[in-house]
Amino acid sequence: MAYRLAPEHPYPACLSDAASALEWFSNPSPSGGSARFAVDVARIAIGGASSGGLISVVTALGGVSPPPKVDLVFQLLVCPVLDNTATEDSPVWRAGLASPWLTPSRMLWFRRLWLPDWVPGAPLGWPASPTLAPDEALVRSPPTWMGLAGCDLLAPEALALAERMRGCGAGVTTVVYEGCPHPLLTLPGMFLCFTTGASPR
């Protein structure tokens, strides 16, 4: 899905676009997506990588008003961005400060484009940072598979949210691809050299 991008369209534009797209895609009327593409509306899944993972989680949990009226059967997340309150001083980032590709400074640069009015320590609603989602939202999680990179600044926040989701009764599988950096899907030729196995957690 092509959603509006920051900085021209900061938060929450991409979340609104995703919710609207899912609502249209599941609409069985002649003008809706399910009729156009012969969609089985009882078997709709959602997913995304990096910032797309955040968009997927928030959409699945109904974090956009009005939330899409769709019963999702599955969610696939690859190296999702989930904690937009984290900084270099936060425990969740501390172990990954030397991670390649997505460094703390680069992640904070992306965040400033998407959340231009937020400052560290200021309150932040959970649709901008799904790790803050309340239990009553997390119980709406569809069965979820997370593919994470072992050398990714963001892996600890994904594992932390996965544990919270499990605690709320959601089915979550996490697989960590050891030795891989954040752009897990964009360098497959290089990854084949050293990703001979994945460790489930």
C-alpha cells in the first residue's frame, strides 16, 4: 500500500490511510475492494516491515478513529518500529547502540520527521508508540508472526511487545535472524552468506 509520507504528511496521516485502505479492501459492495479483487473477507491478513510494522499493529489494534470493522486472521511484522519514546539513554536501546544501518541518530532523524512536535519525555499516545498500548487494545491482536534481526536497534522493543501480547492471550511467534541488521528484506543476497539458521524465541 502506498501511504502518505512524512515530512509532508506527518503522524497520523499514514495510519488514517492504512485504516481507510483496509476498510475499502474489505468492502463487499460493487465499489469496494473485495468485489473488485474477489477477496475472501473472512481471510484478510495485514503486515508490514519497519515503519510499516507500526502501521500494521496500530491498524490491527483499532488505534485509528473510526477503526476498520474487519476481523483479521493474521499479522506479519518484520523488524517493526514499536517504541517511539526510546532514546539512546533508554534501556530498550542500550544493547543495540552499535547496531549497523539503523543507528540511534538515524532513527531519531526519522522520528523527528514523523513526529515533529514531540520532544523526549513528553506524553505520547499509543498509536504513535504501540509499546504503550493498553491491555484492552492488545487483546484484539490477531495471530502474529514477527521476523526480527539480531543486530537491529529495534529488536528488543519488538520482543518486549510480543511478551505483552502473549500475556494478553494473543498468539505470537517471534523468530530472530541472528547476525542480520535492520534492512532484513532489502539485502537478501548478502544475508544468504551468514543467515544459515534462525533462532525462535
